[in-house]
Amino acid sequence: MLIHLVRNRDHMVTKDEIVAAVWQGEAVSDASVSSRIRSARKAVGDDGARQAVISTVHGRGFRFIPEVTTSSPGQAASQDSAHPTPDRSGGRPSIAVLPFQQLGMLPELAILGDAIPHEIIEALSRLRWLAVIARGSTFRFRQVAADLDLVSTALAARYVLSGVIESPGRSIAVTLELTDAISREIIWADRLASPLDEIDDLRGRIVAHLVSALEAHIPFNEARIARLSDPTGVDAWANYHIGLGHLYRFTATDNALAKLCFERAITADPQLGRAHAGLSFTSFLDAFLRLTPDPAQAARDARRHAERGLELDPLDPFANFTMGRTFWLSNEPEIAADWLARATSLNPNYAQGFYATAFTAMLTGNATVAFAALDTSLNLSPLDPLLYGIRGVRAQMLIQQEDYEAAAGWADRAATTPGAHYLIAMIALVANGLAERYEQAARWRQTTRSLKPDATSADYFAAFPTRETASRARIAAELRRHGF
């Protein structure tokens, strides 16, 4: 209401214009308009008697009285100086999911323009790191293309998700667009389609695909912006996102930087459970990848930090995920499986949770569960930062099943995936050696030595403490043959 009055301060605004702009033309009573006017006056220290800010033109409408200046000079040349711009003031990133615009929709399918965004809001609400604006607020804005400024400012949203739904021929298609409300940049977009008789499948795919995409793109964007900001003004959440960026590079240097960022986040906000879970992740990598001379202490630290994260937020999937993985380090996969099941129950679209579930099943030799969870993880997040692990676990499981040709193919793909560490190269070495692809095995031996010169077979079995003794013996023999 205020924004609309300020923008139109050079003339009187009628009640009909207000209804069209604020309620998007929905039927509202004069009493509702009067109630919002009273709230707007209260917000700016005005009242119906003084009318120093919002003046009533009796029987006709309202007018904003004071002069208006902008506090963002850089905008003045390109925008109406009255257009307010939301600030990136720290804290959790927030998102507004708008009802989809409809193009050529069949009448019986029109409800999907609201139903799918509603399902998206429910799914995103499971993400503990993202503040999701309620449907009751976002669904008032049905014409985002006309006024993104109004949406982002009125709802205090850092991100706006909009979409177009259409039903050309006997199909249905949805185009999604995620916009940074401050910079006005589109940071992700995609289009999904299906035949009309597969609408239910499409709805599920849209939600799963979107959640996975936002899990990657919003933290990356937040970290990028935080790095460009004054370091002294970076808050707990910004430090957390920068830490994630370093964490998923899987090097000793980046792991140390991630740890520093998570510690800074905790200093800024000791109650930020996600930062404690992040510290658990860094300690896990120290132990799992042998980045420290004392992996046993790193394993204890991973458990301790995960426990603290759960104390602060027991419903956070990431905290449950980090707790589950600590039980890999103590060779207790059955306990790990329980924690990871909880993580994927809290967020059914949690790709890394399903990957970790597959890893746990691989340790116990349950191929059915392992392959199903790997497929789910890959479908949810085909460009996941742990993609090398998804492929590597499949290769390790195939080695245990003695399908060496298939194992070698998957291991080669895993070891050439960005972020792959020396243990993945060792899987590729073993798989190719057992498949009698000796030249390729020799190349992966050289890669392993270049990544970690002091790597041993003990490192391999500490990372992959599988239960099946026959396959362990074959793997050990192959590693010895290559000097490990």
C-alpha cells in the first residue's frame, strides 16, 4: 500500500486503483481498504486526524503528501527514484514463491498454477537454511513480471521464484526462474515438460528438481556476494555459505578455510546449528581423507560437532546427515543408516542424504538399497558436488559383486569428475586392475601417487570398511600388486 502510494505521489490514487495494485483485482470491501490505510498510517507515524503523510480525498481516494528522496543515488538514473530496493541485511536468505502465470491453459488444469507453487513452498519449508515466505502473502502477487520491485520489497524477499505454466497440445510445460531480488539477476532457470497423462509425475519432478537446484545455486550466490562485501560486516550466515564453498572443494587447504569460516559463523551466532554441522563435516573430511596426522581425534571432533548441531536444531537434515556419517568412521554402518534415514525423512529431496544412504548400504553389502539410493541421489542432483562419490560408490559396489568391467567404467567416470580425491583414484585403480585393464590401472596408480604420495591400502580400508571378506581380499591383493 505504501509503495503504491509513494510511487503515485504526484496524483490522487483511487480505491479501485489500490485494489488493482495491492489485491491484484480481487474483490475486497471498502472496510478492508480502510483497515490497510490505517495500518499504513500507523507504520509512518500518521493517523486519520493529522493526515500529514497519507491524505484522504473524501469519497475519491488517497494521496501521499511528503516529498520523496532516494537513498540509492546509483538507481536514480535508471529507475523511478521512489522505487524502494530491498537490502541484503544478513541472516538466512529468504524466498518468495509466486503463483505461476498461465498461458493457454485448459480450464480443468488452471488450478495447477497455484497447486504446484504450493507444493514447492511446502518442500522448501523443510530446508532449515532458507526462510520461505508464506503462501498467504506471496499469492497476492500474480503479476510478478510487471512489478518485481513491489514483490521483493513488500515481502522482504532476497529471492523470487516465478514460473509460467502452459499446456500446448496434449502436453504440459513449466518454465521456472529464480531471481536475485537485489541485483535483479536471474541466477537459475529451467523448463520441464511431460504429456498430459503424466502430470502427477511432472509435479513430483518439478519439486525435486527445484529443491536440488536451490540447494546449489542460492548458497553459491550468497557466498559470491559475501566475498565481495566488507569482511567486517559479514554475518554468521554469510560465513556459513562461504564455508560451504570451500568445503566442497575437498582439499586440505580449502577444508582448513571452511573450518575457519564455520568458526567465525559460530562466533557471530553460537546458536547457528548449521555452522556446528559444518565443523563436523570438516572434521569428517580430516579423518576420512587422512588430512590430519591424528584421524582418531578428527573422528571424535566430527561426532562432537554433529551432536552440538543436533542439540541446536534436531530437525535439520544437514545436522542429521553429518551425525550419520560420523558412524562410518567408527565402523557402525547400522547406526549411520538410522541417522541418514532421518535426514531423508526430514527432507525427501535431500540428494546427499541418499548418497550417504547408498554408501552405508555398500559397507554392509546391500546392493539393492545401494543402487536404488544412488539412482535417487543422481536424479535429484545430477550436478551434485559429491557426484564423484555417487559414481565411486557404484563402482565399489560393482567390485564387490565381481562385475569388474562395469565397475571400471563407473570408476573411470568417478575419478575424472571434478572434486574427486585420491581414494576415488584408488577405486579406479582397483576396478581397472581387476578388469585386466592394466594400462588404465597404471594411470590411476600414478594419479593416486600424485594426489597423495604416502597413500596406503590401510587408507583405502579405513575409508571403505566393507563387511564382505572375499572382495576385501581381492582388493588388497590388487593394491599390493601396484605397490600399496
